[in-house]
Amino acid sequence: MDHSCHELGSLRKREIIGGLLYLPMFFFGSQLLDALIVKLMGMDLRSDSVNGPVNLVYHGLNAAILGGIFLRYLTEQFKRLQARGWALFSDLVLGGLANYGLSQLSALAVGMLLTLFDLNYFNLNQEAVDAALFMTPGFAIVTACVLAPISEELLFRGLVFCGLYRRSRVWAYVLSMLAFSLAHVFAAMFFQPLGLTFVNLIVYLPAGFVLAWTYERSGSIWSAIFLHAALNALSMLLQGMSI
């Protein structure tokens, strides 16, 4: 059976099943890999110099396995990108501007919530990325700008957004945005107040929306992958300049 939606391409039943089966590994795989490394190699994973290589391996496995599951879909989507031609650059520029504007609104909302609930803000996911960039910049750049965009776009814009789009455009946006945000706070949510987890979910919603909108606008998930990589690269460049 072919689950197709004209605007976004198509997902086949085996791709949907494969993606759904892999979702738990995506969310829990980092912790499992950490435990395996501790057991087999006795490394201290609290060291920032170790986190970079571990994250590279984890995201490399994600990208390789999901790339295999969605290989047909990625090939189809690349043909759609070729048909898009030079319009890809307008997709990236408009996506970047939209992300900047929505992020500013998100920052205002976050500031009001922090004041309302009297919370001290911190983002463990961003702190881990910053530490990896400082200690192992090569690993951090490959992870954030190549591997993570591929695996995250395949799951959250490919599997969730495209998979739901034909049934409900609204729910495709809502659930893909929430899943994307949750993926960025999941590992930290057990070590911080519930209110801070909610606040950090809001931080990632603008990117979740913009990436889905870029996919919808362009008709190719590769546009979302390239935009995701560009946004991460810009963020790391700005962070590197401030170190």
C-alpha cells in the first residue's frame, strides 16, 4: 500500500513501520550507548572530551539506519529537489528569516514564563552542544551539521509530518513540532524541574514549525535537511565566535 500525499511525496507501509520501530531507539539509544561504553570500556562519560565522539557514533548510527529504511523515499525526494532547481535558495532564505522571527517571539514567551514561574533558565541540551564544540569541534560540527539533520528530518518531517499530512495538515504540524521539541529535551527532562522542561519545549517549536513549512513549501525533505544543517551551522558559528 502506498501512503502518498501529492505535495510531499510518498511513504510506503514498510517505511512507516520501520520508522515507528526505530523511534524508541532514537529517544533511548543515547542512554543505551552510554551504558554500553561504560560497561565495555570503563570511560568516564562525564568528560566533555568523551561526549563528542560518543554523540558522533550515536548520530552516525541513526543516520545510517534511517537512511537505509528511507532510501527509496530519499531518492524520490532528491528528484523532487532537482525539479525545484534554484528555488531551493529562496526556500532556505525564507526559512532562515522565518526561524529568526519566530525565535524572537519564542524568546519573549520564554522570558514571561520564567518570570511567571520564578525559574532560573538553563538548557542542558544546548550546554552539551556548546561543551562538545569547545572540546571536540570536529566531532561536534559533523554531528550537528550533517548527521543530526538527516536523522531528525527523516523522523520528524518524513515519518511524522508526511505520514500524517494526508489525514490532517494541522495535526501533521502539531505532532511533528512536539516530537521534534521533545527529542531535544528528552534526555534532560529527568534532571530538571517540570516547568523548565515545558519552557525548553517552547524553545524548539519555532524550528520545528519552520522546517515542516519548508518541506511543505518546497515539496522535498532535502530542503528541510539543508535548512536544518544551515541553522545548526550558523548557531555553532555564532557560539564559536563568543567562546
